[in-house]
Amino acid sequence: MALVRPFRALRPRPDIAAEMASVPYDVVNVEEARALAQGRPNSLLHVSRAEIDLAPTVSPYADEVYTRAWETFEAFRSSALIQDQAPRLYVYRLRMGDHEQTGLAGAFSVDEYRRGVIVKHERTRKDKEDDRTRHITELRAQTGPVLLTFRDTPAAAAALTDVTAGTPLYDFVAEDGIGHTVWAATPAQATALQAAMADVPQLYIADGHHRAASAARAQEALGAEPDEEAAFFLAVAFPDTQMRILPYHRVVKDLNGHTPEALLTVLSQRFPMTAGSPDPSRKGECGVHIRGKWYTLTLGDDTTDTADPIRTLDVSRLQDQILAPILGVADPRTDTRIDFVGGIRGTSALEALVRSRKAEIAFSMYPVTLGELMAVSDAGAIMPPKSTWFEPKLRDGLLIHEI
């Protein structure tokens, strides 16, 4: 069963909710975060990325960064935040163009995360875990949610729809055009939501692996008992039928000693390859951009081990068939010659990188499906790095879970 319990959300006053709501701390670098927070004194980026208010020479992991985060958070608490008097569950809707997804926001179990009821598919980095663990323990709060998904059920759909018939706490369109609507469930609706989730055998982390891992470490650091708030982490769980995955593209900074003409010859000799569009039309295809031209390349059908869900992923096939043997990128986790571009930036971002010579070649990918992600998770396997980009993204700061 999937356990979710109500909590007393610390949340912004309705009049400043749109200003406080910020992009996830880990999707922007410090310069981007500073630009986004400029002229927005109530942006949660002043808490989640407190280094933006310190000298550029200060390390993001310096003691003073966490001190500033706590000071700003305390100032927000007294001037900008309100707190619900009773524990509640919430429903959070995201709208991006004609796409809409509605999920359950609540406190999810760290114990279920440890036991694999809440399943992960990515490795985490210790330095990033260290950062968010300290951020949580210094503030005694989780300021941004983990994005979860689950296999949809009629009971969950009905329970979520019932809550959205009410008046929302927040309803606004952010500066990037994405709409955010949040409702609070009544006690009776919360009971129905909990009952529906109790029939869900597994939850899958879509985005926020470092947040979940850090919440588990924070519980240990604080010595929290299983029924205390620190034994739960803030998350929003969306039905799988509503989730949207964008591709994660690859760029490589050099051609591993090949000239562009020689590399194109090698690729065309090994793979079906034609002049094409930037966007692959199906699984098994990738776009190749080099010297101002796009080609459509069909990857080899590497299905020798169909029991291994990793081997059949396009990102794995690209790595095994081209990036490693031809371009010499043996380990994409550590090789500084490769970089990754989220699908939300579009293939024009790939063209710009190649045009500026910051990269010599770009590969546009067909998106991984949620079924593929779940198959990897169910097998207890780990996705290759930068395999999925979920969009639209939740905002930090609309619901804060105190521990």
C-alpha cells in the first residue's frame, strides 16, 4: 500500500503565491536563479538557493549559505507565510498548453521509500544529498516536493476529481506560461484519497531523487521516530495516465579525432542514415546535428537481452553503439566531453551549441516512455544518466512541510 498522510502546510499568502512559487532549486544554476529572483523579494529561491544573496565568490555549500537560508525562511514565516491549523491533504494541478495533470500532495513515508514501495530509478550524488540534507535539517522543513507517479485507478481518479470541484487556494499562471492550481481537501475527501492510495501497490519517483534521499538522511540525522513529521517527505503523486516525459538530448564537445566528413562516413556505413528533421518520429531513431545539418539515424536493434529493460532504451543504444565505441565517451556520468540538454529547451538549443562550437555534434532523442521507466524501476535497475525530463514541473514554496 502507499501511505500518505495530511500535514499542516506552511504556505504563502494568496496575494504573493505567484511571486513566492519558484522553479525547483536544481533546474537552474546560480546565475539563472539570481536572475529569476531579481525584483522578487518573496521568491523562495532566496531560501532554496540562498547563495544568490551572497557574494559570487561564496561556495554554495558554505556555512553562511545555510545560515542565510534559515534567516530568510524565518523572515518569510513572520511576513509572508501562513499555516493551516489542522493537517490536510492537497490536490495540485499543472497546466501546460493543452496538457493537464492533477495529483495528490501530502506527506509520504520515508520508510516506504527505504523498503522500495516508493521506487527510484536514478543514482544520487553524495554532494547533492549532503546539500539538501543540511538544508532540510537547518530549516527543519522541506520546501519543495518530490514528483511521484503511480498506475492510475478509478478510485484515485474519482477522489482527485471530487476535490477539484471546490474553490482553490491558489490559481495562477507563472511567468513561463505554466498554470498552477492548488486545492485543500476536506477531511472526508482526505479519507477518500487515503483509501484510494492504500490500494496503490507502488509509487515511482519521477523527479526529485535527491530530495527523497535527503529526507531519509534528515530523519536519521534528527533521530525522528516513525510517527514524527521528519519520517515523512513532501511529494505530489500523479496518475501515470497524465504524466508527460520529454526527451533528454546529448551533445559532445569534440569528434574524438574524426573530421566531420569522416565521422559521417563511419555513421552512414554502420547505420541507416538520411537527411532528416531535428525530431525523431519513433523509438529507435535519433537526430544527428553536425555542421549545420540534421540527419535521421536509425539505431541498431540491440535486443539480445530483452529481459534487461536498460538495454532496449534508446539512450543506452546510443551510448553502446555510438558514444562509447566511436566518440570515446566511455562513462557519460563522468566524461566532461558530453553534456545533456533537457527537452523543454528544444532542438534549437542543440543547434545553438553546435553553431557556437561549444559542441561539435548533437543527438536529439525520442522520449523514454513511462512504461519503460516503470519497467526499469520494477526490475530494481538504474536508468542511464539524464534519461528523462518531466514537464511541466512543480513549483517550490506553494506547500512547505515542517519537520
